[in-house]
Amino acid sequence: MPQVLLLSVLVFLMAQMMPGDALSGQIDPNIDPAAIEAQREKLGLNNPWYVQYVDWVGSALHGDLGQSFRHKMPVTDLIGQRLANTFWLAVATLILTYLIAIPLGITSGRYNDTLRDQLITGYTYIGFATPLFIFALVSLWVFGFKLEWFPTGGSVAPGLEPGTFPYIVSKLQHLLLPALSMALITTVNTVQYLRSEIIDTKQKDFIITARAKGAPESRVYNRHILRNSLLPLAAFLGFEITGLIGGTIFVETIYSYPGMGLLFMDSIALRDYSVVTSVVLLLGVVSILGVLLSDIILSIVDPRIRIK
Amino acid sequence: MAELQAGTPGKQEKSPSGVMILWRELARDRIALISFIFLLLVTIFVYGISLFLDQDEIVSVDLFEIHQPPSEEFWLGTDYGGRDVFGQLIIGTRNSLSIGILVTLMTGIIGVLYGLISGYFGGTVDNIMMRVVDFFLILPFLMIVIVFVAIVPKYDIFSFSLIMTSFLWMGIARLVRSKALQERELDYAQASKSLGTPERKIMFSQVLPNLSSLIIVTMTLNLAANIGLESGLSFLGFGFPESTPSLGTLLGYARNPQTLEYRWWIWVPAAVLIFVLMLSVRNVGEALKRASDSRQRRG
């Protein structure tokens, strides 16, 4: 994958541009500079950049992303906890996105230019113009602070035993508002796509044929139109993942939900650069995988496109 | 054939130019027209007023006036530094608009040039140039920009727009490329080529004008997106510094739960303003988009 390679070079260059190195923050000012220099030599920090790059990629492939000098623990351990939280947030958002998009898109496409359709189109129109972070902020204000329906931060209430039922309920409670506010904004793309797809398909010859054969309306929609219009949605799944990564930064910051996005923002603020580069690298790879996933699904559902 | 006739010196009846059609459609769509006038007024207002406002005075900290609710002296209260929110709102709108326009223009110029060259020449050139675009497209935009903002040594408005531009030019480049790829196969371009017109001239004075309405539409829609992105970045604290507030900076104060919950006057006006601005720009953009597609035109 040349793209992963390019990404790693870019991230490596960013890491090089950042002030400080693996020894920053670990040096006792009383140590003899010659000893520090020897340590730098031993760690390979004086090697030419391409040697350092190869070393860095090599250790990253072995799961060693360096040491977080703020948290005094390996970056891999630090990321591990957060990754799970972000993963659940992403899953919840995706599920909600499709739960909203599919019924709305179908209604809007099937009854196009009726009042129902105009309401839904109005929603997508406004959704397109609303930046995610403003919407998330307003929902936190309204549902978190004013109405107090939802907790306003964290990923779980403190003092609960992991694995117990209240623990899971509390997790879900903390997840719902961030995921919902992200889903309500990101879903408008899918709604609009589904709508125009259904309107397009409605006029195709095979639908006219199905109608001419006397197929009932529900069968025309459920069997003939939906099957054709929903498939491309599956292919967008991978792109959705890529889009979610940007969204999580905003949503996690606003809801102080301890995931990758918040870790990233905190580490930038703390100048904990080994964590920053690792997060960028990891999420960069995830978005490349997302695009790849889309290509694969697309080639499965659409026989006209085949990866050679 | 209109293209050929328009070029001949003996002025025949011209079909209306692309820009004229765009304008006509805009004038017919009432919502878009209102949005356009609104934008125009807001622009004149904020740029006009800010001539009389002293930015340094507004952003200077006044410890005796911290977190004042709206009053006669401070129409929208003050923030945690005792700074007048209303003044920041005006200056913020101006800064957000300026950076939005600047980034849109820069991405537009780079994207159009890149796409035009890639699409016009096609073949291997196109292949290589598009791989570069593909790579930029999959980068996690927000994170990379934040990292660059954090590590750039001399950080000011210009370097900020440069960073944003370097990761935002691909969309328009791809669009222009795919259109240029179609245009170059059309008769007028081929005819011009066989007459021996230099490639540069075909690209810029023949193909480019035919893409103009597409470019205008895309850039208008990009403007809305860029205003949103900039305020998002400023919201996170990685856009404008607090000494040059943008609309996002005001919203950023709401990251403090106290401000979010009890001091709505700091962030709600900015949130509403961003929303209305983006909606208006999009309204104009959507009207222009309809105009550029003859099947969807209303008039």
C-alpha cells in the first residue's frame, strides 16, 4: 500500500519537526551532557533521518509507538483504553446514522414533492449548513445542562463495576447524546443520496416492467427499488468511517468523552508529541482501510466494478 | 457552436454568457436573492464598522469587567477577560469572512490550475497527478491541520490560511480535472489544436472559460464549508489566536461548562451567526448550481 507508506513518511516528518525527542522530560538537569550525548547515540537519535525512519517504522510495526512522557507509560497502552471508547462511539454513530437515514431517505424518495418530502428535504438542507460542533454544543447545552436528560461528560459514571448491568447502562447513557448529535448531522448526506437514488430508480425501465406485470406497490418498492438503491449505501460505509474520525475530535472535545479525539487534543495541548504522532498515524491508517473497505464492498455489490 | 461564433469578430447575437445566466437564476430565486443581499449587507456592515473599531482595544483584557451580562455599555456582555463580546462578534465575523474568502480563493487557484493541467493533458501526467490527489484526500484533515498549526514556528493568519489551503485544494482539482478531461475531447478544443494553437492558450482562454460557471458554483459552496472549518478550528483553539478573534473563538469559550451553561450571551450569537452565514452562502451556491445545470433551471 503506497498510501500507507506515504502517510508514514508524512507523520514521521511531522514528528521530526516537533520540538523535543524521546529523551525530553526524562533528563535530569544534573546529568553530565556527555552522558546524555552517549544515550542519544545509543538510541539512534544521531543517525541520518532515513535510518531513523526505518527504525521508527520497524518498531511501529512491532506495536511499539514509543513512550508518552506526560503519562509515563507506553503510547500503545494509553491508546488501547481510548481506542475502545472511540470504537463504540463510532459504532453507535453509524447505527444511528443508518437508522435515521434509511427510513427518511425512503419516505422522501417514495413520496417525492409531497409535504413529507419537503419536511425531510428541509431537514437535510439545514443539516448541511450546520457545522457539527455547533450542533453538538447546542445539544449539550439543551439536553445535558438545561433538561438534564443526559450526563454532560465522561464515558461512564464513576464507581461502577465493569461488566455489571448498571455499568453497561451508564456507558450507553454517556454514549447516546454524542453519537446522536454526530449522527443527526452526518446522516443528511445519506438521506439525500438515498432520496435521489430512489427517484432515479423509480423511472427506470425495469420498474415500469414490474408495475406493468401488476406487482403490488409494496413489492415494487421493497423488492425492486430498495435492493438497487440500498446497495451503494453499503459501499459508503468505509467513507463514513473516514468522515467519523474528524467528527470524533469535535464531539469528544465537547462532551469530554475520553476517546482518541480527546486524547489527541489533550496531547497536543500538553505537547506530548509521541502520542500525537501515534494517534495521527493510527487514525490515518484506519481511514485508508476505510476507503479500501469501500472499494471492496463496491466491487462485491456492483459486478461492473472489479479490482484488477 | 456558440463558442466558435462568439470568437469571431463580426459580433453576432451571442447566447447569454455563463455569468449572466448565473446572475439571472440568482435573481429569480427569492430565498437565494435575500441570502445574497443579506450577505452583502453583513459584509459591508462588519467591514465598515470594524474601520471604526480598534481591534487592540477590544481584545485588551479588563479585569474589572469579567463575565458581565449584557448591559448598555456591553451589548452582549463580556468574556472571561472582560472583553466586549459584541465588538469581538463584529471583528470575528470580519476575520471569519476574510479567512474564508482567502482560503477559498487560494484553494480555487491551486485546484483549478492543477485540475486543468491534469485533465487537459490526460494520460500519464493525469495518472501521476491524480495519485497525489488521492493521497491528500485520505489524510485525516482536521488532525493534520491541528498538528501543523501547533508546530509551525511563526504562526499568523497567513500561515494559517496556507496550512488550510494545502489540505483543501483537492476537491476542486478533482472536479475541474474531470470536466477538463471531457472538454478537451470536444470539437472546439480539437479544432483549435489542429490549427496549431498553443496548448497554453487552449487551456486558459478556451477550456477554462467553459468551466467558469462550474468553478464559481464550487467556490461558493466551498466558501460556506471553509467558514465552517475555520470556526471549527478556532473553536478547538487551533485557528486564530485570541488576539484576532473569529466567530469560532467566541464559541470556543463555551468549552468551559460554566460559560456554556450560564453565559449564553458569549457563544449563542456567534453560533447563530455562523449558522446563518453558512446557510446564506449555501443558498446562493445552490441557486448558482441550479443555474449551471440547464435541466434544473427555474427561469
